[in-house]
Amino acid sequence: MSSLHDHTHCIADALTRADALCAERGARLTALRRRVLELVWSSHRPRGAYAILEDLSQQDGKAAAPLTVYRALEFLVEQGLVHRIESLNAYVGCAAPGNVHSGQFLVCEACGDAAEIDDPGVGTAITAAAAERGFRVQRPTVEVRGLCKSCQETPR
Amino acid sequence: MSSLHDHTHCIADALTRADALCAERGARLTALRRRVLELVWSSHRPRGAYAILEDLSQQDGKAAAPLTVYRALEFLVEQGLVHRIESLNAYVGCAAPGNVHSGQFLVCEACGDAAEIDDPGVGTAITAAAAERGFRVQRPTVEVRGLCKSCQETPR
DNA sequence: GACATGGGTGTTACTTTATAACGCTTCGGC
DNA sequence: GCCGAAGCGTTATAAAGTAACACCCATGTC
């Protein structure tokens, strides 16, 4: 993932899908929220709220307050356009918004990329394990640290 | 879990096992570290570092600095005696130290209890999903939010 | 026993991450 | 055009985590 790919396309794509989804739902994807979404998507690495804040200040010239970013992120997470990576206190664009899901992530320790997967096996196993103990699942969090394929092949 | 059980026993048990494990490994479970472990175990709810810090200050009279607690927690996590719940920035005693594992948790939104499970199905599914994508797993994090059995039966 | 060594702890200061409270503005429905 | 709710700005503050440095004390060595 960290290798070459047309990332500009990833971003444009994400924005287009976001526009469509929000229009469909009647949710307000304001200029600010759209801009924050774009910044989250600036790579496939999870980005911290304060990193995004800095981008806003530096690239757009306006010195925003933390709350500005947090509120936008909150909206984006609610809409399923962005996921929060709990173990990193950071945010990453959702690869497949639209269908609700809570996200499973393979986070590479070397390059920092977070690959989102939606593995039915993992989901099923969690649901089963929970059910066995009478636990009602609301929101599963799966964040796997390790080494991605390309970083195993090209160690630094 | 939040219901009645001899929690004094849980604590005593955890301390005894910790003593044994550290002796066996030649790790130094000092008075401070042992005390912090005891405070982590004061319930089955994950506790924040600052909550533990307050306990130390109030119950023991000595005003400790954050680092004191963080260092003790770091040691305990390394030894596998305590797990960190990423999605809560909090720590909880490990139910089955000794064998290395990274912990899977069912965290109840109502009572706050975090039940540790070690479900082979979940572990296997994650390993398989990762392998399929050429990802080498180092440390899986599984934290499931929802409602525990007793909180479903006795809603508040 | 003296001594060196390294791990553990204390202390101060600081960074990063996140939220509270309040008011103004703007959008969208009527 | 008016109104209510949602969005945004601003200031201040809380919560979580780390850096740097000094001291202490247990341990092993001579």
C-alpha cells in the first residue's frame, strides 16, 4: 500500500463517495468537513487530530482550534467516512463507506499504513465468542499490529 | 462479573500469581509495582493511570508523579500481568498471566467491566485473515464494546 | 568490607490529546 | 422573513503521556 499507486485517485474517489452518501442521507458535508476528510485521506496512514489541525493552519492559512477539527472528525466518524484507530489516537479514511461496519485494521509497524479489511471470518468469530458468553456486541474494535507484505519484502 | 463475587480473593490471587511469575523470571516485582498491580485489580473495570495515581496519593498518603505510575504499569504490561485497553486509555489485570497472549476483551458499556477472553476462534480468524494478505501479525488488539449478560438482564 | 554498576524511583517541566462553556452565524423549513 | 437547530469560532481547561536529570539502593566483584 505504501508503494506506488495513484493516491490522488484515492482521495478524489473518497470525496466523491462522501458527497454521494451525504446527499443521499441528507447529512451536511460542509466545506470544512469535506476539507478535513480530504486531509485524513492525504495518505493511508492514520493521522492524528493535531496533525490535521496543522495542515489546516499551514495549507489553508487559517489558524483553527482543536475543537474545529474534533467536531469535523466526529461527524465523519458518525457517517462512517472515517475510522478512529484507538491504539494510535488517530483517524483514517474508510475504504468502503456506505455499509455500516466498525472496521478491522492491519497496522504496519514499519510504514505506518493501516489497511482496512472486512473479514467475515473475524466478524463471525467475534460474534460467536461473545454470544457464547451472553454478551451483546455493539461495536467491535480490531487493530492488528504487525508487518505488511511490502515491508517484509523490503526491510529498512 | 459486576455481580457479587469474592473480589478480595481475585486480588489476592492475582498478587500471588504475580509473585510466583516474577520470582520464576527473575523480574523485580518491587513494593511499588506490586501496589500498583493491586490497585489495577481493585475492580474488573479498566482503570486509568491517573485514577491509580489518585489512589496512591489518597490511600497511601504519598503524592506520586504520573511517571511513577506509568513506569510501574509499563513493567506490569511487559510481564503480562496487566493489559492496556486501547480504546479506554486504561489498564486491567490479566486473568491468565503466564502464557503470553495479547488479550481479547468484552467491554460492557453499562457497568464498565472488561471480561478477558482468549477465544481460539477469534485468534485463528485474525491470523488467517492477515496471512491471506501477506501480513505478519505481531500484536492483535480486540476490544468489543457491548452489553454484558447481567446488564442485559438488569437494565438500569 | 569497599566499590562499581545498573535498575528503580523521585522531581520538575513539558507535550500531546481531548473536552467544556458560551456566543455568534448560517442553513433550511415554514 | 422568521425561527429553530445545526455548524462554527474562541477561550480556557482537563486528561493522558513523556523527557531529562539526579539520587538511591540492591547486587555482584574484587
